[in-house]
Amino acid sequence: MKSGFIILALITLLLLSYGLYQALVAAPTEATMGEVQRIFYYHVPSAWTALLCFLANFVASLWFLAGRSGRADAVAVATAEVGVVFCTVVLLTGPLWARPVWGIWWAWDARLTSTLVLWLIYVGYLMLRKFSVGGPNPMLAAAFGVFGAFNAVFVFMAIRWFRTQQPQPVFGGGPKSGIDPQMRYALMANWVAFLALAILLIWLRYTLQRVRQAVEEAHAMKSLVEPEVRTRR
């Protein structure tokens, strides 16, 4: 497992380096927005990766609700934490891009507002998990994760359902959504790199969560055994 993790880490580093080159050097400068448009190559892949993490959290939460599996619980925690990291990147890079292009840092439109709500939902999910020790709290957190997935769908569809400040979808949004092939390639190269990074972080966080579960189970067993031993004495 350790060798596999190291190999994935090296691959991720190479992909991130290649994506950086594509975003800052190889991709042409956008005619209207200029150099600031290069934030696009990090903003959009971060958003896609965050949504995939929250989708994985949705599946893991359903899995946990169905069978109380420790593995499912660990996957749910890991994907939620990594999803929040990438969603934070989205919320930070968005205003940096918006200010020089729109003249404002933020607009309370459907896409931006729902993304902020999505971030708050999963931060709340993680806080609930942090303060949960047995009892119904893990089940409550899993149900919260299922609810959050519906908002993730709304975030994805917002620019299709409403008129917002956001540009049309890069893919599948009609002829206006087309971009220069080199820009598209740079975008996809960075998304592949971000997916690799997400998998690496999820793997690490999942492993730590499983160790934590094992320690908690050992403490629980010890607390059950000790009173028995005292009673026999």
C-alpha cells in the first residue's frame, strides 16, 4: 500500500506540473479577459472535482445508512473533507477572477449563492462528524450528506436553469460554449491532475479514518472488558 501511495503521489506531482505548464505557458491568452482568464484552468477543475467528491460522499452515505459499514463511513468522511477543500478553492478563485472581469468581487446569483450554500452544508457536515461520538450522530451526518448532494446537483444545473453572471457551460452548452482547442486541452490536463490529487488525498484521509475507527473500537472493547474483570475480582 505504501509503494502504491508513493507511485500515485509522484504521478500526481508530474500531472500538476504539466497542468501548470499548460495553464500558464502553452494555453493562448484570452482576447477579452487577458491573463486573468488563466484562473479558469484552476477554478473550473476545482469545481468539477468538488462536485465529484460530494457525489462520492452521497454514495458512501447511502451505503452507510444501508449497512452501517465502517468502510462506507470512512469514505464519506474522506470525500467530504476533500470536497470542502476543492470547493474552498472555487470560492477563493472565483472572486479573484470576477473582480477584473465583472468589476465586482461577488454577485448573489443562483450559481454563486448555491455554491456558497453547498460549502456551508459540507462544513456543517464535518462539524457534526467532529463532535459525534457514537449514538445517532453518524446516521444524522450521513442523512445530512445525502441532503447536500441535492444542492450539488442544483449548483451544477444553475447556469442551465437560470440567467447568471457565470458564462455558459464549457461543454454541452451550445455553439457559444466552444473554446479554443488548446485552452480545452489545458483545462482537461488540469482536471486530470486535480482528480489525481483528490484521489491521493482521499486515500490518505480514508486510511487515517480507518485507523481512528480501529482505535475507537479497541477503546470501546477495553471499556467493556474492564468492568467485567473488576466484577470477577
